[in-house]
Amino acid sequence: MQKNSDIVFGKVESGEISISFSGFAGEEITEYNLIISPQEVSDFEAQVNTVKDGLRQFMDDRNISADAVFLRRFFISDAANQCPLLEEMTKCDGPVSIVEQPPLNGCKVILWAILLAGKNITKETAGNHGIIRHNGYTHILSTQMHSGEFQNESREQTDDIFCEYIHFLSKNQLTLKDNCLRTWLFVHDIDNNYRGMVNARNRIFSENGLDKNSHFIASTGIEGRHPVAAVKVLMDAYAVDGLRGEQIKFLSAPSHLNPTYEYGVAFERGTAIDYGDRRHIFISGTASIGSRGEILHNGDLTGQTARVFENIRALLKQAGADLNNVTCMIVYLRDIADYQLINKYMQQHYLSIPHAIVLAPVCRPGWLVEVECVAVLRVKNHDFSNF
């Protein structure tokens, strides 16, 4: 087990399972990020049971209540065949996120879980929305949002998703602009469908007061598949009620990255949120991009990976953090044949940080790798309630 000043990192391994985790203990809430992967070759149902048992054992060993689970995202290898079974196996567990982004370590499934453990937390489920309340904050994780109009193109499907999400937020006296902090947009056949998603998002954001003069939302827009092949766009989102404007800072790192609107898209490079006892930092999907929006290190996976982490470091620095504060990373690869090289890089440089490496092409074919991450930093803000 390794530790920096704020975060404990550890790994639990047996013949059946590998659990890489980070833990941050704040004043009232301890948060964990876990990447759980089966170790044995077996069928899909057995691997899911192994992963679920591993999560349960991890929580039992630390006396963590089942209500502490906030996020479950399953990365699976074959949505059409696996998703119906997985949905059946998790239907009593509350909202889950499921996306076909095949794990590249040879497994059929990997689980990313976030646990929020502490007292006086209330939790409820409203359809595909998981809601946690504590200290005057309401945290809402929305999963598996997609259009029911399967014949529509990606632009129309994205319209449907955001309109439904905005309606949900409105019913809870929230808005897209003021409360949504993070989105994940999984686009089937991204080389063909990404632009339609972007055009719809740009329009919806503009109509809801999100523009270059205000702010956008931290996001990952990446290849990902729903079991219904006609679903071209699938979205997860995270919103928080109870924040004041001064608690939120948007990260740009202009020395390394250009504003996204300059090349026709609308998302923040990163967002930092201050609470009384910690700062959460969400770094969007980040690729090998330069300060003018250009692809750097064309065709060179090692060079691109180094630039990705240089960009991430620049964004974290703007929030007063560095890579030692990162609690979890998801690494997206375009080419399955690059797995051994990227896995070696991650083992050499970021072994202790929980991470998953999955097959998921980025929005521009020239980008071979993209990384998103979550970080946490201990702070004392007496003007704000603790997380």
C-alpha cells in the first residue's frame, strides 16, 4: 500500500480477482475509487459475479455500507450479448452505467466503482438517476440516457437525450448551466456520428446559456456502444445541487491546450469544485493536442501518451494539484495492438493509480490515445460546507 499526503493507494489480488483502489478520508466522508478486474478465464456471468463479489468483500472488510456505492460503470466486451444479462444481474443495485468499451487486459468486464462512506448520508434512486444527499449538497449521477427514436441520426438522438435530461433537472429545480458538472457521451461509430452529436450539443448549450463567454461542461466524448446497435449516442452525467458559483473553477491551461470552441466543440478541459474539506477535479478526456488545437506526435503512441500526461499535469496545476492527487484514470485506445505498449507505460509511470485500459477510438482518427481522470486535494474552505 502506498500513500501520498492525502490519498492511500492499494491493491488486492488473488487468483480470481484484482482490485486497485485509492482512498481519500475527508472530515466526514471517505471516498474510494476502485478498478476491479477478474483474473481467471471464464464465461461472462462468472466474471461479473467475481467482480461483484470482489466489491462486496472490499466493502465488508472496511465495514462500508452497501448504500455507499455511488458509481458502478461496467466496461464490457460485447454489449449485444452481455448487456441483457448484466442488467438482470444488477437490477437490484440501483442505477448502473454499462458501455461496450472492451477491456484490453483480456477480460470480458471491468468495473469502475466510486464509494462514498460516512454518516448522515441519504441515498435514493429515481429511475436511472442515483441521488446522494449530505451536508446540504445533492449529488445526482444519471446513467444510460439515450433516445427511444432509434431511427434518428446522432444529432436528433443527442437532442432527445439532452432535452430529457434538462427536463429532469428542471423538475428538481436545477439547470444544465448551473448544476451539471460532468458528462460522458459514448458515440457508436464515432468517426461517422461524432459531428452530429457535437452539432446538437452546441445548439443545446447555446440555448441554455452555455457558451464561450460563460462556460461549458467537463466531458468525455468517445466511442462506446449500447446493446441496441441503432443507439448512436449514450450519455451519463453528474450534477450537484447546493454549490455556490465561487465553488466552481473551470480549467483551461492555455499554454498547452486551446479553447475547445476554436475547433467547433463545446466542453471544458477540466473543472474543479471546492468543498469545505476537499477539492474535486474532473479532467475531461484529454488527447495529444497542442495550444492551437493541432494533433501532436502523429502516429507515435509513446509521444502522444507523454503529451497527454503533460496536458493533464498543466490542467491539474491550475487547480493546485498534480498527478499524485489523481484517484482514478480511464485510458482509451484506438488500436487494440497498442495495448502492450500503453500497459507497459502505465506500469512504469502510474502503477499505483487505479486505471482501466479499454478499446475506444477518440473523436479524431489521428489521436491514438485519450485519458480522463479524477483527482482530489485536501483543502480547508471555512466558507463552504464539507463534502
